[in-house]
Amino acid sequence: MKSYRPIVGEIARAVKPRTILDLPSGEGWLADEVNGADVAIDGIDLYEGQPKGYRRFLAADLDSGVPESLGAYDMIVSCEGIEHIANPGLFLKSAKRHLNAGGTLVVTTPNTWYPGARLQYFTRGFFPGFPSLAGKIKPGTHMHIMPWSFPHLYLHLRLAGFGEIELHPCLEKGRTHFFERLLALPMKAYCTSKARKAATPEEKRYWEICASPGSLYARRLVVSAKKWD
């Protein structure tokens, strides 16, 4: 099982949404995670068909944002999708328009902040899972085009108008190596120092999350945010 899936399920059970938009919906695993809940799930995907148990489905390119024809939802889930999107700002702003007031957005994506990823970037110029695509650019393939870290995702979510941004740790047993803990020490110390000097509660919380194991070591980010208005 993908490590982020049960975490997304836990968030959904805590939110208790009546409607969810899943994009890209893929094979529809989200329905299994919220099994038994009284929730209607709609899906969007450009390369997969309608998953079993989904109320409604659209084939659409998320580079153009969430289709205006859809209504508003209590929760929008975008798992392993934003790294494929060339226009993340447009996508996030359109997602916000399709959330009810106080609604929740959940985004999961590969994390490029863990030390092993940064070490590979230092030696090769490319993060793990984000190779050079020269000569291999083909829509519909598994192209990772936009690398993300928690600070990067936080910035885009705030620019799109989201608040209450939280990182849900997605740490996998045995995946963090000893050398990574050593390499992360300067960054952890820096973020901890910035948290102590923060001028506002929001800034303090941001730096505390940056210094947390889920930001420094996890291979996946699971981030939730709220629509404030």
C-alpha cells in the first residue's frame, strides 16, 4: 500500500466531508479509504476511466485548472498529481474556487527536501524521480516535471489564498539513513533558530514544520489546507 493513502483516509475521516473531488482520481483508491462513510466522490483524470463507486467523472487536463462546470465540495484531494502539473498556481486557485467555505484541500507529492534527494541534486543536478526529460517528453507518461518541498508547497498554497496549512508526517520505517540524519542537522538547527525568532504565530508554526521529521526526512509530503473565505 502507498504510504500516503491511509494518512489521507485519516484526514478525510477527521473532516467528515459529505462531498469529495478526487483529482487525478487514478484507479479510485480513495473510495476504499473512506469506505463506510456517507460521502459522494467525484473524480477527474485525463488518462484513466471512471473509478468504481464514484458518483461523477470528468476527463480533463488539470493544467487548465478544475473545470468550471463542477460545483463546490467539502474536500478536494489531489494525490501524486501536482508534480505533473505545469501550472500549479492556476490549479490551486481553481481548486479553492471549488471548495465550500471552510473546506479542506489535501495534496500529496514526492518530497525533494530529504538529504538523499538534495545530495543527488548536488551530484547530478536532478532530484530523484525528476530526471531530465529531453527526448522523452510525452503527455500521458509518468512525467514528474515540478519538484516540491514543504516550503515550496506552503508558498503556493498561501499565494492561492489557503490557510491553516499543515504537514501530516509520512515517514516510512527504515527509509531514513544515518547519514541523512547527520546531513539534516544544519538545516534542522537553522529552521529551529528561525522558529525561536519568529515574529508571528504563523511564521513560528511554519518554521517548526520545516524542522520536523516529516519535512526533513520523509519521501512523501501529505499537506492539508483550509479555504478561509
